[in-house]
Amino acid sequence: MISTAIRVARVGSAAELAAAVLMMLGFPCLMVAALVPSVPAFAAGAAVTYLADHYLHRKGSYLVNRLSKVRAGLSIRFLIRQLLLVLLLARLDLSDNLVYYAAVAGFIAFYGLQAPHGALVTLIRNRRRMPVATRNVDLASRIRIPDAPPRVLLDRSAEKMLHLDLAAVIGVLVSAFLDEPLAGFIGIGLTLVLGTLYVLALVPYIRGRRIPPNADAVLAAVDDWLAEYRPETVLYFSGSKDSAYQVNMWLETMEQLDSKPLIILRERVILANLAPTTVPVICVPGGVHLMNMDLSTVRVALYAANVGKNIHLLRVPTMKHVFIGHGDSDKLASVNPFSKVYDEVWTAGRAGRDRYAIADVGVRDEDIAEVGRPQLAPIQGWQGVPEGRIPTVLYAPTWEGWDGNPGNTSLVLAGENIVKRLVKADPPVRVLYKPHPFTGTVSAEAKAAHARITALVEKAGVERAGDPRFTVDAAAQSAAKAELARIEARLAELAGSGKERGDEAEASRDGLVDMARHEEIARLRAEWNDAYWRSFGSHEHRVITGAEPRLYDCFNVSDAMVSDISSVVSDFIASGKPYAVTDSAGLGEEEFKRQNTAVRAAVILSNSAAELGGLLDAVRDPSADPLAEDRVELKRYLLGPDEPPSIEQFNTAVANLALKAETRNLGQEARIAASESAELTG
């Protein structure tokens, strides 16, 4: 019942649901208390509505947003509470008392302060929102960007301003209870004074040197930096907040380019969710601003997603445009017909080329280049299970997708069967369960299945902890946990040592990367990963969610994997380890392999997961693994050859395409010159 209510109300937890219910019931209770009348009951109801409202705002509740759409927004709720307070005074026969008139006049005056306050906050935010936002771009030496106002002034400003009425409400309630007007006058006066001071504190930030430069000056500074930096290869990306991972996966590759890299983003929310990088980043929300930007030195543009805003850069003929995607799988997204707008499409191996040929969506074979997958370099190969350690099996299902296709994920139909068979396997194995971060965002069934699987793994973990067959080195684990704490403390210290940026303009001004700090964080993250796996026994089942440890780190400590049709399977193949894929749609093994290249060297599971024994046998005795040679062949087919390294293949492809772009541009210049010469002589 509670879970259904949470889903219907679109709140994130039972606590949010309780706060929402309390706030909804609080206002009718306030009316009843005012009509009775009862000062203590009104005070209690007011306290509940204040606290519940504040909690929901702090949680960013969807319900709060919906209330504003039905004319019950934040300011209306405060106004209703104040009107009910006035009603309480009238019902207490205080309508001829000075505190009554003071309350009415005070609340009207307080609302009179809302207009200048809201106007100033909006003006400051608009003036400080630059046409572009940057990272690792030197704007400070080119334009003057003043410090942002203190966060306390602008962060949740409307909520803070409205809550200043607390002094007046408390003072009036005290006066009503004691029948003494002084407390009411003091409270009302304090509210008005604080509100006036808040407005006055904002005024300096709309004048003089505290105003950032206008859009033209900022764009000119960016063009000046571009002319000095002379970028050659651009990674272009547009998408929603949840798609930031699609650009983040290419950051390390961009850092290793032989040519000068630049990242262009189109949404500010992507910039906010971009992983740390040393590559210069320019976020340009406006299409006109992007089209007017001087990118004349760029020769290659890389696109990680097929989105409508790509057209704003695709229109530039002086550079060659390449679709690189954000994964390699047999999903339909890997053969999107939109891909034919690019000069080239780069795939990891031969499989990507063949997909386009089979799909026949207009992408020509001569426009496809095989460049490997540079991101897969951290994935380690496999030499079998080390002596003295039980095998580790990673269950990494994909999410349910948007279309409700039962073949998208194994979670709903097969997940529990898979995990039950793994935790009961004999000889035993360890289970790592790492679900896709989007799991349960669309399907309630998938969310419920995830919860049941999590419970299964955790229960099995508790049972294994009491199994005498498994022993732990308590001292080593304690040392690893102490190391984890030390590393996390240092990472938190480094995160805090960076200057806290007040807003987008200040972040752009101060966004140059501190290389020493960046390198130390990278080193510490590697040390954290090592300590994490040592902090618990190699036999312990584990549910792994969140960004750390990363999926590839889970690959490296696992001996086999169970997954679904997704790029996770293609990536895992780089390890050469045994793997299984679930045919959740019930296509049958032959048809499933025909439709999905990446499963041709996999153990195919039905929804009962009865075939898991074949995967476990291959892990326990690699010499008897019937699919070992198939995996080697499939790896080359999907991901390309191991030599030269993928990053070298990628750099070579960039250089070759840049040469084509330069040849085209020189040819255009020659044709224009010949045409002008013919006109002059004619």
C-alpha cells in the first residue's frame, strides 16, 4: 500500500510521503484551529506545515513542483497560513486590537517586499548567466568576471525570504495567547526589518564592477582563446542529465589524442555532471552562438550521440564529422539511419561494419572505419581462477528500457533464478550484483525485482559469513578498511581544497585544472579501488551500486559474467572470460545468436537459468571450456585486433580524417581563387 502511494504521489521515500500527507492535512487543520479558535492547536498545525514544506523543498520533491502548477505554490501556501492567522485573531475577538491591524499591515508590507526581492534575484541570475560556460579555458586573463554573490543570498532565495515571516507569526501567536500586543509588534517589526535587509543586501550586485561582462564581450573572449589555442579535434555532445555518462566515457580518450582536443557541450546540466578532465570544455546552449563561434582550426568533429542539436555543428563544411557512439552492441541504436549524415562512422571492429551492411540504412561501407575501443584498455585479461580463491561471477543486467520489451532485461523474468542458482552453486562461487543505474526508473516490476534480488544476495552473504568453510584475515581487512578511510578523507580534503565556485560565471573564470591535484585524485581513486576489494573476503557476496567501484573494476575481479544484450557484454568480451547472456524474450538459442552477434560465444540462458552449469564448468576448468576459441575469435570481430593498441588506431583515424578535411579545404580555396582570377581576367 505504501509503495503504491509513493509511486502515485511521485515521491522518493516513505518519509517524503509522510511529509506530503502532513503538509496536505496541515492546512485544513489550521483552518479548523482558527475557527474553533485554539491558539495552541494553530501553533502546532503551523509548525507541522512549516517543517513538512521545508523538508519537501530540501528533497526537491516532485509534489512541490506539481503544487505550483495548480495554483498552490510556495508563496500561496505562506499567504494562506498568514490569512488563517488573521482569521484566528478575528475569531478571538481581537479584530479591534492593535495587534490585529499590525498583523494585517505587516503581512501586506512583507508581501510588498517580495516584488523587489524577486526582481533583484532574477536580475542578478540573468546577468551572471553567461552565453557560454567553460572549464580549462583561460577567460580570467581576457575579461573581468566578478565574484558571485554569497550563496546564502541566492540559494533557494524565495523560500528563505518567505520564511522570514516566522518572526511575525510567532510574535502574533504569543500575543494572541497572552493577550499582550508587545510580542506581536516585535515579531512583525523583526520580519519587516529582516526582509528589508535581505533586499538591500542584493542591491550592490546589480551595479558597477559586480556585474559580469555582456554576452558580446564573453563570446569575443572565447573566440580570442580559440584563436590562441587552435583546437583541431572536437568532441560534441548534447543530451539530458542522465546521459552524461555517454560523454564521460570519452574523456580519457580525448586526453590521449595527438591533436589538440576540445569538448563542446550544449546543455548546462551536462557540464554540471561532467567528470573531471584536463581537456578544455565549452558549453554553448545557444545554437546561434555556436554557429557564430570561430572553429576554423577544427578538422575533425566526433559525435557520441544522435540528437537533433548535432545539426548546429554538422552544418560546418571545413571539418569532417564522425559518429563514434557511446557503446557497441546489437541494439537498434547501433544502426540508427541518422548515422548517414556523418562523413564517417567509426566502429570498434568488423561487427559494427557488418551491422550497418545488414541493416541497410544508407551508411556506405567505405564511410566506416574500425578503430577499436580505447575505453577498454583498463580491462584485464584472464588466466583462470587463482589458487585458493573461489570463482567470482558478476551479474550485471541492463535496465528495462523505454519500450517495455521483455527481452531488454533479465531482471524481471530470470534475475531471481540466476541469483538463486549462483548462491546455491556447489562448489561455491561468489556473486557480485551490479545493476544498471537506470534500473526501475520506468518499470515498477523491474524495481521490485531488483529489490528482491538485492535481498537474496544480502541474505546469502549473511549465511556465508557463518559458514565455517570460509575464513577471513581480520587483520588484513581492518588494514584495508583503515586505508579506505584514509583515502576517502584525503579525497574529501582535495574536493574541498578546490575553490568553491559560487555560480557558473565564477566557475568559468576559475575553471583551469590543477594538474597536480587532478593526478593525485586519479592515483587515490586507483588506490581506493584496490583497498575496496581487500576490505572484505574474496568469498563474500556483494551488491554494488553507485559510481564506485566502476563496472570495469568489477570485470577485473570477476571470473565470469551473466548479463543481457547491451554494450556491457561487448565490453566484457575484451577480458576473454566466460560469460552468459539471458534470452529473456524466449527466441531460442539459434535465433538469439543469429540476431545478436555478441552472444555467439556465450552460454545462452533461458529464464529458468538452468544452463548456468555450463558457465560455471568453464570457469572451474578453463582447459575444458568449449567456447574459449570462439571468444578469442569473437573478441577480434567485435573489438578489432589487440595490436596496435586501440588508442593508436583511434589517433591514426583522427589524423587520416583531418588530412581529408584539410585537402578538401585547400581544394575549395583553390577553386575560389581560380574563380576570382577568371572573373578578373574576363
